[in-house]
Amino acid sequence: MSLPFRGYECSPWELRWRGLAVDQLQRTESTFALSNGHIGVRGTLEEGEPRGLPGTYLNGFYEEHELPYAEAGYGYPEAGQTVVNVTDGKVIRMLVEDEPFDMRYGSATAHDRVLDFRTGTLTRTTEWESPTGRRVRVRTQRLVSFTQRAVVAIRYEVEPLEDDLQLVLQSDLLANEPIESDAGDPRVAAALQCPLESEFTYAQHYRAALVHRTKRSGLRMAAAMDHQIESPDGLRTEIAVENDLARLTVAVDVPRGKRVRLTKFLGYGWSAQRSIPALRAQVDAALAGALQTGWDGLLAEQKAFLDDFWDTADIQIDGDPELQQATRFALFHVLQAGARGESRAIPGKGLTGPGYDGHAFWDTESFVLPVLTYTMPEAARDALRWRHSTLDKARDRARQLGLRGAAFPWRSINGAECSAYWPAGTAAFHVSADIADAVARYLAATEDREFERTCGTEMLVETARLWMSLGHYDSHGRFRIDGVTGPDEYSAVADNNVYTNLMAARNLREAAASCERIPQVARALEATEHELGTWREAADRMLIPYDRELGVHPQSEGFTEHADWDFAGTPQRNYPLLLNYPYFDLYRKQVVKQADLVLALHLCGDAFTPEEKTRDFAYYEERTVRDSSLSAGTQAVVAAEVGHLELAYDYLGEAALTDLRDVHNNVRNGLHMASLAGAWNGVVAGFGGMRDHNGKLAFAPRLPPQLSRIEFRMCLRDSRFAVEVHAERATYRLLSGKPVEITHHGKACTVSEEPLSLPIPVLDPGPPPRQPTGREPSRRKPEHIRRPAGAARESTPG
Ligand code: BGC
């Protein structure tokens, strides 16, 4: 392979990579992953090899394994869950005369792959010369359908470039594909080998199916394929099936100037309960639908779905093309993670890789759902319905812990707690308040009373009850929540974490308000007026620690009295700190992994004065090391609010480019959904200053000098509107629906069809805050902005 690679090219509506770099494949397999929230396929090459890490995932389909403990303790979760690499339907191998098409051999004169954010397809074009000089052009395109959620489709076209050639294509369904695990890094998921047991197979004409079941979790899945072939005469085909492999073989002589075109339709389904015949029928039906729509029809549906999404959600950024691309890339992947999840979780990596064992965390409710609430609210609702469907498990967990109400899991696929490390798992009770917050935000943004009646009120009530049993009144009549872990995982089991307490107070108030809106549900849940009164009182008396001497909030009681971390004496190679220092030491020092108090400044901003925000932000900037990808987006938001616009711009760049630049050196295991969502947050809540405290929409836009204009779109109830920001003015305009009430820098106004243009007040932010030595975000400089990411790198691997 002689073609040099140049990394991603900078372009507003697509992600393109020219050339092949075998050592970069794992990275691009994640960034080029396609998903609709139900099925996810990594961006591996059709011929299966060379490859980094293959992966095909079905949302919610997992295998169980034991969680071993050196020392047992009461209430430790006993079983873990791991996402399974299911039957791979992407594989299409080829023989050119008698030589396998394999990019590690021969040479490629052209090779590029393009993820198109508007068509929702991954396209590949390769011109390849075999070791003995036979030349072909291969063009493939694939999609995971947003409109037919069980369907994946691939078009594979080959044309001889010089001579007439005999071509043999082998289109596979492959189960129990061997995968290598990366167990050296504790953050990386444990991969399971051969998790599937064959239960049923069939093959006929161009169609085949495999049905498998997991060994321990007992989940059943089916994958089926069918094909259409367009080719010169003389085609010979054969279909064969074994337990873990179904294969359609197509052999044909293709004269120069002609081509062979194979269109492969895949149907996927899984169930914990359905029988083999029922699942087989399900995937056959998915194929029937896909064939009836046809390849062109699937492409057209995909485009129409995305046109509608971008009409509601697009972000335009003038002055930084790389950030423009990264922001749309981020939105596209957030959409892919959530669009058709339909009452399943949105995992921390979406369905782009096996990282974090495929678990969902608070990342979903606190980072991803705000984006979806204002861009595709049905997807936010469905993700919350998944949480609702796990309420019984959350109630059981609360009971097991001696608590009332519902304790949602820190990490899970099916709703049961899977975190074996309780200080950063079970003790991170804030996840329940984060879920309640996402419910309240969704209800305020949509007024979806049906969801509130069937799911929302119950979730708010059960989480409110958790806080009442977890907290207590001290002798001064203050409501305390002791012994919990907040968002910052470098502090654990601390008292009165400000973020947790403020979010719990909101949870209690929202639960009471929802009960009053829907009294019949409140009655059914036995939430009496007295109980509502106790929630409101606890919220009003919630203890929020404050360090008067320093004039800042300790993120938890006593935090500001801890010893400082020796940042100057910490070499850069020792980050992330969790891999190089004992937690014991991190826990007792003032070192912050990720925004915690600063996240409170964003999400609970109405509980702080502007002066407090400025002082708190500066204090925590000096102590935050960003060892989590969840941090930069939030730091961008608060930096923008307190007026440090250039710093906000740097943080936004880091959040948006986390995966494209592989900032945390683990993108091979999947994309970071919360960080991608952080790109939206950085633009909309950062430079747009959007806040939604108490269900009211407020904007306080301000641009950094590097950007000449941004425009973002949002939906609220049945309305869509756009906010356009220039250096000195912002313009609001309604795109459809009823006028929307907002505030602009504190002034109430109405967004209607007539564009409303308002001045932006100037803010003097004072001196810029400092970061720990070496942990400053990298500066986004204009010369660096114009160059495509990775453009300087050249290599001739393989
Ligand atoms: C972060 C958590 C996060 C998890 C999954 C950890 O590194 O500290 O806050 O939920 O990653 O993204």
C-alpha cells in the first residue's frame, strides 16, 4: 500500500479520510461508525481485514459475567454486563481472478472514505492493483436506516479498470468473530470471546439467517441477509450456511467497462422472550420491508430524515471551519446514538465501540439528553422511558441499600447496577437527581402530559423519596446529604456535595410540582400533601456549604481545607492521575478530575450570584485536570458566562475535537457521547448563553473574537427558532410554530417571525484564570484552524 494518508479533511458536511493507515483503523472505525440507536456498526472495511476492532451492536443485547471481589461486602453488585459483538453482516470479501482483495497487498492508487452528515451514509472508493497487476475500482456505500430501525443496507460495486476479470464476491453473516481485547487499560471494557450459541440457521436462494443465544444472559438474536445482484451474464451463485457463518458466493466474468453490483440488505432483531420462529419472522419481515423500499428508497428516506433533523438542529460557525465540521460531526453522532433507541439506554459510547462495556451512565441524562430535548425531543423521551422501565430494579436497589424510593444504577445495560467500585458507583447517588432533572427539562420543553402521567411523575416521586431517606436534618435544622460522591471522581464519599445537594433540591421541588399537576397519579403513588410539604421543606433547608474566608463554595464540605495537589511536581506523563496515583491520595487532596462545582454553576446557575460564579470558576480552574472527557464542554459553558470567551473557545475546541483528535487516546473503543454533546453545550449554552432554569428559556450570547458569527437552531414545544450571534448583536427568529418567550441578557422578549435584533452588553471578565501546570487547554489559533486535522502527518504504513 503506497498511498500516503493525510488524516481527516476539513469540510463542513462530511468527514473524509484519504489514504489507508492500518495503524489508524481502530480510530476511524469509531468515527466512521453508523448507528440508528438500535443497531450500531463500526466502520470496518467490507473485506473484514485489515481491521482494528470489528463491532456490530444491538442496543440492550449483552452477556452477563461475574464481578469478582477480593473482599466481599454487603450490597456489592454480583453480576456484570458486557455489550456483545453480534453477528457481523458487513463482511463482503472479493477474489480478483485468483487473488484476494486485501489492501495490505498490491497497491492502492486511490482510497477514501466519507461519512456524510446529510445523507447518513459511509462511502468508500478504492482503486486497487493486485500484486500481479490486475486493477479494479471498488465503490461501497452503507447505511443504518433511521426510518427502518431493524435494517442495514450495503451497496458494493466493482469494475475492472484494464482487463476483463473474473470476480468472486462472498457476502457473509459471521457470528462469534474473534476480537482482541485491550485489557491493559482499566477503562477499557472486558471483551467476551464466543458469547453466542447457534440455535437455528437457514439459507435459500440469495437469503440466509442465523439465530443465536447468549450463554448466560439468555438473550436471543437473529440476523438475516438478502441480496440483489446486477451483473453481466454468466453469473453463478451459491449459498451455504454453518452454525456461525452464512455465505452467498457470487462468481462472474466482468468485461472491462462493465461492473458487478451487489446490494445487501440486513435485518436484525433480538429479544429476551421471543421464540426462534418469532425472531426469524421478525428479521424476515424487516428484510421484506427493506426490499420493498429498495436501495434508492432507503437512501431517500435517510436523506429526508436528516433534512428534517438539520432544519431543527443545525449549528453554523463562521471563522473556524474545523470547529464547524467537528460540531456537525458531534451532532450527527449524538443523533445516531439516540434516534431510534426506543426505550433502550443511550450508552456512554453510543453503539460505536465496546468501551465501558457498553454501559449507560449519567452521561446520558446530564449531557446527551439536553441536546436531544431541544433538537429531537422524541429521542429524549424514549431514553427516559428506558429509565422508567428499570424503576423496579432501582426500587430494589434502594431497598437493598436500606433506602426508600429508587436508586438508579451508576452504570448498566439492563437497569441493574454493574459498578464493582462502589465509591465511584453506588455512592454517586447524583445519577438519580440527574435523571429527575432530565425528566423535568423534557417536561418543561415539551409539555408532554402523556409522558408525565405514564412515567415522569413516578420517576420524580421515587427519586424524591430517595433523597428524603438518604439525607437528614442536623441540629441546626439544615438538610444534609452525607457520604456521597459527586461528579468529580477524584473525591469520594464526601458530605454535602454542592452539585448533589442542589440537584436533589431541584428533584424534590419538581416532584412536588408534578404531583400537583397530576393529582390522580400522585394519589396512586400515595404521595400525600404532607409528603409534598416535607420535600419542599427539605429543598428549602438544603445545606449548601460555603467557605467564607476564601469566598468560594467548597465542592463538598471541607474540600477547601484539604491539602493542595503538587501540580508542579506531577509530570505530564502521569495523567490521567487515576492510572498513576492511588485513589487514597487523590481523595484527600484538592485535585479535581472533572467539572463538579463548575457543573453546578452551569446546571444550577440560579443558585449562585454572578460574583460567586466568577470566584468559584477561577478557584476550580486552578485545580481541575480534565482527566475525564466530560469536563471541557462544561468548562466552556461557564468560562463563557463569566466572560472568559477565549478560554471558552479553547475548551469548546477540545470538547468538539475529543474524538477527531483522539485527545484521550482511547477513541478506538468508541466515541465519547458526553463530550460530543459538550460541543453542542459549548456553542448553545456557552456562546449562546442558553439556560433553562425553572423551565424558562434564557439567552445571554457572546462571541469570542475568533468567531465572526454563529447560528444555532432549537425546538421548544411545537416551535422551531434560530439564534444568530454576531460580535455586537444577536438576532432571534421563529422558523415555525407559535412565538416563544425568552430573555436576552435578562430582558424579557418574544421570538416571532419578525427577526428580533438585540445588542450584546459588554462584560469585563477581569484577569484570566489559571489552570494546573501543563493542563491548560490547547489554544485554538487561526493558522491552526485553517489546516485540516492531522494534515501534517504522513506515513506509508502497511
Ligand atoms: C467519568 C464519569 C463518567 C464515565 C463515563 C468517567 O471517567 O469520571 O463521570 O460517567 O467516565 O463516561
